[in-house]
Amino acid sequence: MVRAVVGTGFLLLLFLSVIRANHNNGELYLLEGAGRDGGGMNYSRPYAKDSGKNNQFTDLRQACGLCHSVDTEGRVGDDPNHILNKRALSSREFWEADLNLTEKCGVCHTLVEPTSIPRRRWRDVIRHMEEVFQMKGWPITYEDEEWLDILHYYLLSSKDLESLPPDPQPSGLRFSTHQIGFPPDKRFLPMVGNVNIVDLDQNGEPDVLTTDFKLKSLSWIYPVDTGWVERLLARAPIPAKTEVFDFNNDGHLDIIVANIGSSMPTEELVGTVGLLINDGSMNFSSEIILDQMGRVADARPADIDNDGDWDFVIAVFGYYNEGEVGWLEQVEEGKFEYHRIIKKNGGIHVIPTNLNGDAWIDFIGVIAQEHEEIIGFVNTGEGKFEQHLFYKAFSPSFGLSGIELTDLDLDGDLDILVTNGDAIDLPQPMILPYHGIQWLENKGDMEYESHDIFSYYGAYRAIPGDLDSDGDLDILAVSLFNYWFDQSRMSALWFENDGKLNFTPHGIGADVTYLISADLADMDMDGDLDFVTAGMQVQRDPFNRVGRVTLWRNEGPMVDSTGAEQEEE
């Protein structure tokens, strides 16, 4: 999320105005003056958005005039030496260089391009940065005039971003939706953090592990003759994610769970890692094997030290200060010692793999927050790792939300499927037109090439799979944050691969919204891929499209009114 180092204080708040679009991205905007002089003046007034190229200054003059006088030529007040009057004669490039933004803002994160944030959201960004300064304990050393100079630069250099085209409507394949497991409790909105399709009882049929923030529970959904049954396995402190494996080599699947500890942002050390041991009769004993951590987002099993037992790689999201990536060494049977690898907030995914073909297990990590990067951690032995930067986003507002490793181009190595659509760092979600799905092509020698697939508001999860059963890998994607007041927006899309890595987007539907997690499998054992989603209702859907755990059953190709399969356009 944005970490632009711009200032705080009364003068900033006096200046700041929000240019707020209505919820339909319509033509009427509302300027709200944040400052009040105590004189009882009403600073709020609407004005018509004009798409003409020559009217931008007029609109900005109206906005700035809420806080100080601006004449028709763009001068501020009567002082020709006022810093903003001098700035008016400068190019943007000179202004940026003179502000020394690389030192002021670029020390902690990628320098923010002003146009990467909608103009109407810069007030929220500034207030967010005030919180960042306070939480990190940074002294504010700039004078008010310097802060105002920086703020004016960002506001005047930004713009209102264009909306994405409408989402593709359902086509190609038809899916029906079915709620499985516990029904949503009408007393509160569902907040399921993750769904993981496994065969926990190893009976040859797919099951679903779910982590529920509201219920603070880890549960198992499995098929019976009459449908699906959900069984509570353990209470947990806000479980975020699960992986299954055979920890003690007894032939039964055990579970490792990353417990974020708090669904609300906090610096408190509430994160834990839990281990659930299966006794063979599907009864699980649980033990906390790591605690006193920031909010833990991911934990995955791997024999990191090559000694024949299970260790774990850990991603700690934390908040502003707390947050890191490390590994948990099993020093003797059932005894663990934690080792930090890097101290960075925002860890969300760590996926074990072998990056260089040697005898050591490596892993790939995703670091979000202000960092927005994907890093390869190459295991050099003795618990040491070399870091290779595979990808860094152009902006700290990019919103990385996850990765999946897959050989998308079927050339024998693992590529990286990437989603970015996180939008919840500011008081209200900031949905951006550069949210979407891309893949990083593995070029060898730790080099990856980025390929855009599709722009998709709030994209949170993308999973490869042959959805149309034609022999190549298609992609399923779901959205946590979309413009849900627009009923044409899709909570799930699929991308049809033509076999040459050209992807045609198809809508699936929006029967339920706010989807944070998904997984693919043949859930009804009919030979094609279905998927399951987790509903994380961080806000109420305007049309009550609420679901907790939803099975989307693949019903095959769409047909027209005559019963014939629809032709692709």
C-alpha cells in the first residue's frame, strides 16, 4: 500500500480537499473542504466534471480556492514569491527534483507516481501516512511549507483514473453455485479466510479445509450421500491458511495452520503457527509450535536443512513494524527453533520449491505492504539464504495479493501466476484499474519476464487448471474487491487458453461476492474441474449476495435456446 512520505499537521488538513466521485463513476463530483475557519462558511459544493483538456486547471483552481485565494491566472494570493506561484512556472520534472522526493519518499518504498493514485484519494493517503509516521515512531522534521509543497505536487500532478471496461459476462462454460458446510450465520457477515481442497481422510474424494475468522475455527467439509457435512477440527486464534502433510510419517495426513491472530491491523505479537496431528481416526490433537510473532499469514512444510524431518517456512505479515520471513527448524522430534531470514513487514505467501536444481529446498516469498515484491530465497545450506528479486511492482499501491507456482507454458519449469487486488489499507477500499492477473515466465538463471493477462478490480486469487478439458492450462480468478454496486461486475472469471498462451476472458458469475480464496478440483467426480470459494464479507454486499463456502459446479459448455453449444465470438 501507499507509503508516500508526505506530511501531517493542521496546514495539511486545512489544504486537503477530497474530489470524490459518486459510486457510479458519474459526472458529478463533490469537493469537500477539510479545513474550516470557524466562520460558518460551507465549503462543499458540486461542480460538473468536464472532459475537455483545457478545463483541468479550472477544476483545480476551484479545489484550491477552498483553502486560499487563487486568481484567474493561477496565482496564489498577492505574493509573487509564494512558493506555489514559483512552482507554477516550473515543469513537473523540475518540481519533483527540487523537492528531492527520492530522499523524502523513496527511502522507504518505490517513489510513488502521482497518477497511480486517484486524485480524490490523496487526502486518504496523506492521513494514512500520518498514521505510518506515528506507528513507526519517525520524527516529522519538515516545515509546514515543505509539507504543503509536497502535497501540492502530488495533488496537482495526479488525475482521476479511468474506469476499467465492464467485466466479461458469463460465456464458454456454465457454473451452478451451492452453499456447502455451515450456512452463513444471519447475525453477522461471513469471514472465511481460506479454502483448501484436499483428501484429508484419503478415501479418494475431495474435501475442503476452511479457516473461519468469525468462528475462530478450522473445519473440514466432506461429502456424504446427502450432500456436504462440516466438522469442526479445532478452535484457533484467527486461522489464515492451512497445508496438509504427513508430519510423523504414520500414513495419516496432518495439518499445519498459520494463525494471523487478529483480523484487525495490530503491532501486537498475536501470530502463531499450529500443528494438528491426525490419530488415524480423523481426530486431531493440536499444539502451538510458534508464538509471539506478528500476524502470521502463511506456514508451509519443507525439509529446509536436509536432515530428514519436517521444518517450516513462515511468512509474517505483521503491520508497520512487525513482519518478517523466516523458517522454523525441527531441532529434535517435536521441538522447534525459529530463524529469521529477513525483517520486512507484509509477508503473505511462502512456497517451497527448488529454484536451482541442487539438493536444497528453496522457496519463493511475496512481500506486500509498501514493498510489493516477489523474492526467490535460495537455500545455500546451514540455514542461510540468498535473495533474488524476481519482481517489484511499479508502485507501493500495487496491492499484491498472492502467487501460484505452475508450468503455465508447459516448458518443464515453474512459472509464477500473480494477482494484485489488495485494496484495504485506507479507511475505504481503493480499487485501482491496474489490479489484475499476470504471469511471470521463467526464463532460467533466476530471471522472469512479466506478461499481463487481464485487468480485474480486486483480483485476489488465480489458479491454473484445464477448465474446458482441452489439454492446456486455463486460469480461474476471483475478486475480493470489485464495484459490487454494479451488478454486471463478476466475482469469478475464467481465462481460456488457446494453447498458445493467448487467454480469452469469460465471466462466471457473481452469485456471491467478496471472494478472498478459491481452489480447483473435480468436486463432484464427473470428470471436469469445479471450484470452491471463501466469502470474506468485509463490507455488506448491496444486493445481499452473501456466501460462506460456495461450490461452483462446472456444468459444461453453455448452450443456446435450441440446446446447441454457444459459438465463441
